[in-house]
Amino acid sequence: MQVLLIGSGGREHALAMALSKSPHLARLFAAPGNPGMAALAECVALDVADHAAVSAFCRKQGIDLVVIGPEVPLVAGLVDVLVVQGIACFGPSKAAARLEGSKGFTKRICNAAGIPTAQYDACDQLAPALDALARRGAPLVVKADGLAAGKGVVVAETAAEAEAALRAIFTGPGASVVLEEKLEGEEVSFFALCDGHNALYFGSAQDHKRIGEGDTGPNTGGMGAYAPAPRMTPELVEEVMARIIRPTLAEMNRRGTPFAGMLFAGLMLTADGPKLIEFNTRFGDPETQVLLPLLEDDLLGLLDASAHGRLPAQSPALSGGVALTVVLAARGYPAAPQTGGVLTGIEAAAALPGVIITQAGTAMKQGHIVATGGRVLNVTALGATYDEAASRAYGALATLTYADGIWRRDIGWRVRTAAS
């Protein structure tokens, strides 16, 4: 198969690694890709926002499957443009991608399908949002309604924090917001592979959104993750599939907008059972970096089956080990990351036992790997235990040199007996 992978981050590097192992792969392209992906795929300078250019490339190269990593092309409707031309895509249509593109839409799906979630108010003006805040009080969660790269959420412990977040959101035209009750419990990232009608459990992970140790500071796109999530017993997996995933697919079908692709449910495991925090409509980042190394089945075959509406009956096979990833970020992330610094030691780190390096915000300049984004690369390690995986990951980090690098030193604190 000829495959085009859309994206340039750590998630896409991990996808490229897994896709490259498939016996069905003939040629892999990445648009735009990154220096790490260049060893696995032919990186092409496509503007993925130019749907006509992507379509023309696919026709010229005889692409059999387009795998879309990031959420922005999905919400923008790239799948719709390609599918109408007979080009198969892994990912949802524009209408189905609203599950990620609009938090208000997802809440309405939850109401219609009886999916357990936080109580909420959806507002498209500041005045009613402030009224809802006065009625609900703090603590509560303030969410900008559209895409925000994992950073459009404020967990407000006081009314003053919530009001400041609301006023910041409503600074321009067209803004809307969802105010939710603050759920208590343990968060889990839950992944279900879907083909429009059926869904298979793909795995679970737990990530660390806050910038600082002890889960402090502002939200980021993710500072690390580990898989699997220990709380996700077979019984709990089936409960999530029965109460959240399958009802969502049924409601989307009822509306004439079937969902195919990866449905990523952010869950809160509350005292009353699992509740949906939000949906994403693609692989997670950095969760993909810990999920895919545990996958024992052919990823390309699974994604192709999803795209063509013919998922197998059984969920993908996962190894019995664990994986943990630490994000190396640029100083100043997430507000104002310092870019341009040189990274060295990547090859030496990747050569260590059980270690996988995936590049994210990087570029090749004058023969050197330099940082170009807030999250620069991911250091992932496999192990029989979380402690072993963490020890390998942090050991590999010590071999890297990046003067502007920052990272959390407590990734996996919930599951590590030796967490610092």
C-alpha cells in the first residue's frame, strides 16, 4: 500500500514507526513530517490546509490510504474532500469531527444518548456565561468551545479565576464557552477504533497535562504519559464501551454522520462510575507514543479496515508490558517557548535498551537538530513495570543535551513506587 501520513509531531513519528513495520506497506509519505520521520518516510512539503494540493498529490502518487494525525485537518474537512475523490482516509468526516471541534456539540450528543458527563452550561455571550457562573459557583471548569490544542481549559478553583477565564475567552467575536461542574476522580485516556458502525477497544493511558511536578501550573498539550492505565480492568473497559462509546456511535449514526477513526474519550473515574470529560477524534499526543509500542497487531491493516468499514471482531492484541514517555519541552512552554536551541545525543539515547525517541517540534538546520516548537521530543521507554520504564526513560533523558530543555521528573507518579 502507498500511504500518506499527515502531521509533523511526536504522535505522527510514533505512527510512522508503527506503520513502517507493516508487511502491507510499499511506500510511506509524510506531510510535512520532521527530521525523525525522514528516516522512515519520504517527507513532502505539502500545505495540508490546501485540500486541493493534498488531493492532487494523492492522485499523482496513487495513495491507497491517508492517515491524518492532527485534529485541525479533520475539523476542517480534509477527509470529506479526499473521500469524494475515492481516496480512502483514516479519520472522521467534518461533521463527525465536531465531537472534538465543538464541546457544546459533544454535550448535546451526551444529552441525546444518555452518556454520563458533567453538568454544564453552554454560552455564546459573556453576560449569560457570567450568570451561569454566579448560579453554579466555584470550583468549575471553563472550556473554550473550539479547538485549543489541549490548552483551552481552565480548572477554576475560585469565582474570580473563572470570571477571568471567561473574559479572556470572550475578547473576540464568535466565541463560545462551556462551563462544567468539576468532576472528582482519576482521569484516563480511553481509545476506541471505529468504522462508522462498530468499535473496538484500542487501549488506555494516563497523561500529565500540567506543566509542573505535582500536577501544578497551566495546562499544556501533555508533558508525559504511561500505558496501560491500571484502573482499566476488563469490566471497566466494557462499562465504558457500553455506556459511552457505543451510544455515541449510535447517536452519530442516527444523525446521519457516522463516526469512523479513533475515538479518544477523556474520562473521569468518579465514585458514580466513569464520566465523559471530552472527546477527541484522533490518536492522542503523547498517548500514542506509549500505546503503539504495546501494539502487537498490524497497525496499517487496522487503520485500513477502519477506513473501509470492516473492522475485525476482536480488539487489537497488546503486549503485557508497560510504556512511559517523558516530554522534553522548550523553556517557557506553554506560553512562550524558547526555540532555536540545538539538541544532541538523540542517537545515543535511542540506542539504549527499551528506549524510543520520537521527535515533535524539531527541524534540521545546518546539519543540527534544533527545537522549533514547545514540545520538542518524547523519550519513551518500555519495561515490565512502570518503575523500570521510568528508569529507562529518565536515564535516556540524561544522555541528551539541550540547554533550553525542561521536563517533569514525576511522570507516572500514580503508578511508580519510586516516583520522586
